[in-house]
Amino acid sequence: MKIVILGPAHPYRGGLASIMETMAREYQSRGHEVVIYTFTVQYPSLLFPGKSQFVTTPAPEDLRIERVMNTVNPINWVRLGLRLKREQPDMVLMKYWTPFMAPCFGTVARIARSNGVTKFICQVDNVEPHEHHIIDKPCNHYYLGAVDGFVYMSEQVGGELRAYTSVPAIFSPHPMFENFGVVVACGEACAKLGLDAETKYSLFFGLIRDYKGLDLLLRAWAEWRPEGRKLLVAGEFYASREKTYALIEELGLKDSVVMHEGFVADDDVRYYFSAVDSLLLPYRTATQSGVTQIAYNFSVPMLVTGVGGLPEIVPDGRVGVVCEPSVEGIVEGLQRLYAEGELNRLKANFAEERKRFSWATMCDKLLEVYRRA
């Protein structure tokens, strides 16, 4: 098949780019002709809450990546749609995670599909965004109505999707991230990160946004007050940095919380997951989380709240603990997670549980939707 992948890729940073590049490699390994069309402009600088959208590492030599898509230029959308209409790929694979992308993605898809050959298949992260805006539903209708089929990664998203479209859609869980390397010795990881190797660490990892509940975790941590253990927070602020530090001060947690601010480069991810013995995801809302799939790769037991698709990914008592998304619920979850011998018991289940999450399965499901569309 001739496959075009439309979405984030090098030089753009983050998990979405890693996902698109990984799927491109999987399809290439099967003999398909694959090209990734990524952005010239993904987010205007004024709308991007982080410090940089880009990585500085060289482009991968094994992938064909072209920067051709501008999300804020309607003329570009029309030109790209016409280009795809002429090129007639069998499948255009897209990822959808925010209604901001809908005008661009929807216009490209509507124009290109008119050739009667190309099918647009979407791996959908979110339908309803975590932070809501008045334009979300019209944007969703515009894009989701232009797609031939979907693979969704949590049943919550599947339910939301059915409110917009009746085209073929099937479930496949978020695959495990394997591109961050292998575990290293805890002492080596701590030395790399400037941590005390004699201290036990629990990890909060990823972009710091209000819906991810770091404030709930800090309040629970203050109430639990573990001895000989610290909370390591690693990520870039997309929420109020000042409120977080004020809360740490208010709760008297300055000696119990280690802050590593900033985007964590791919090459450094393994050190964080090797320096800790647990991952904490106190989310208020969720669909699924790519962070859980990093933990699967490194066999790090988790605490997750029972929201969205998190309990589907982290079944209670198998590789982690599921708790209520409240301070009291998180305290109870922490007590369960760190009960005597519990971390070792949970860690032993990873080899079996991770069999559910493969890129080959995800790519198979996308092709199944393509055939049914």
C-alpha cells in the first residue's frame, strides 16, 4: 500500500511525534511505501504554552519526513488537500487530539477524499478535550465527519466518538513506548539526575496541566507524610507554576518534593523511570495516558485514579492501584501501593500484562478499519 501519515513528527517533540514515527516504521517493515507529512507550523507561538515545540536532534535517517502542513493557513490546507487528491495514497493515517486541528485536518481530508481512492483513517486520542471551549463541538463535527474510520484507545473515547459519527471504529489500547531505551541501575540514574541514591522516589511525570491533579497529589502527600520517600515531579508547566510552588510552601513539603522543571528529552526518560519505584497519575479526568505505557516498558508499578480509560490500562491489583480522584482516595491508594511487599508483587505481573500493548496490534487494527471503511 501507499500510506501517508499526517501529523507530528521530527523536528516536533513529544509523544505524539514518537507515535507517528513508530507506526511509520512498523508499516515500512511490512513492505508498505510510507511518507510522513508533518507541520511547517503546528501551533502559533502565542498559543503554545511550553518553551519550545522542537527537538534539536538530527532527523531519523530511516524515515521520509516532509514539512508541508500549516495549521493556521487555509490556503495551505487547500493546496495540501489537492496534492493528496492527485497523489492518491491508499490510506492517510491521522492522529486527532485537539479540536484546534479540526479546521486544517478536516479541510485536507474533505478535498483529498474526493478522488474516490484515498481513505482517511484516524487514531483518535481525545474527542472531547480536557479543557473545554465553545468551538469544540463544531470543530469536532467538521473533522470527525470527514474521516472514513477510527481506532480509539479507551472506551470513553469510543462512546464520545459515536455521538459524532457512525463510520467503522474499533478499540485498540495505547501501545507500549519502547523507544526510550532500557532500564539502568538505580544508582546510575540517580547520579545522572542529581538525586540521593539512598532515598526512595515516587514519580509524577509529564506535562503539568490542571486536569492531571498534581495539586491533589501534593495535598495527599502532605496528609500521608511518608518517611524516607520523596515525590519527584518531572515535567514542563502548562498550568500555573506559581500556584504549585505556593501550595508546596503552604503544605510544608519543600523537603519532600523534588522539582525537575522542563520538558524531558527522550534520551533522559529512562533515567527518571530507573530512579523511581513507582509512578503516580492522580488525574481528575483522562482518556488514556502515554505515560502509563512508558511505565509498562520499565516495569514501574503505578497509582492511577479511576477516570476515563486509566483503569482499563492499569487494572487494579495487577500492575498498580486504582483509587478515587480525591485527596482522601489518593491517600488510601498510596497506603495500598506502598504496603509491605506490594511493589514487588505488582512488578512481577508486568511481563504478562504488557503483552496486550504492541505496535503490531495497533497497526493491524488500523488496517482492519481501512478494509471495513
